[in-house]
Amino acid sequence: MPFDIAGGASAPAPSPIQFVNIEITPLIGGQFSVVTLATLQDEEELEFVAQDLANAHVDSLDEALAVIRTNVAALNPPLPHAAT
């Protein structure tokens, strides 16, 4: 992944997260099951590790998206703002 970096600045550390798998499944009774898994790279063991981020039953797609948004946003801390 290329980065545009200002002169004298360094690139951010790479994230160990390789990808996020999200499943939304309709359930009997009108609810939805939301499962969010992250695949991380273990630098020491040189292997991929699956981590369960969320597993919830919700009443609407809006609630499902809120579960996804909350858990995916928690994966990476916000980037510091560049000095202007």
C-alpha cells in the first residue's frame, strides 16, 4: 500500500490486520445474526490468526451496521492530525 509522506516524516507502522470478514444472516423471527472476524498476521510465528470481534443478534439492519461500525472502528486507533 503506497503512502504519500511529507519530507522528513515516516510511514505509519503496518497494521497486523490482513482483512475483516463480516457475515449478516437472517434468523427465524425477523432478527439478524452479525458475526465479525479479523484475520491478523502473527509476525513472530509467521502465521495468520483469526480473532472473533463480534457475535450479536440484532433486530434490524441498522443495528447490524452499528455493531460492524463499532467493532471495525476499534481495530485501528485514529491517526494523529498532521501539523499545519
